[in-house]
Amino acid sequence: MSTVNCPECDAEITLEASTEVGEILVCPDCGVDLEVTSLNPAAVELAPMEQEDWGE
């Protein structure tokens, strides 16, 4: 298990042993979506925002 810091609010987030690269996590403090970009060393970055097409 490893920890990373949220790039938005700097909260410490613990990554579970089952966490995989590309997984989307939610910061427990500020609620932003984070994408796991690396496991060794552990790293996350802000997840890309999903574009809504609203049926167009």
C-alpha cells in the first residue's frame, strides 16, 4: 500500500494494493476525480473531464 497527495487540495490518499494504473479515484477531502498514472512510484493527476454530448 502507498500514499499520494491530491494535486488539488494536497490531502493524503492511500492507494489500496488492488489499485491499477488508469483507475479513477475520488479525493475524500475535496471530491475531485483523480486518475492513477503510476504505481511505482505512486502518482495521480486530475482526471480528464468527460465531455457530455447531451444526445447531439
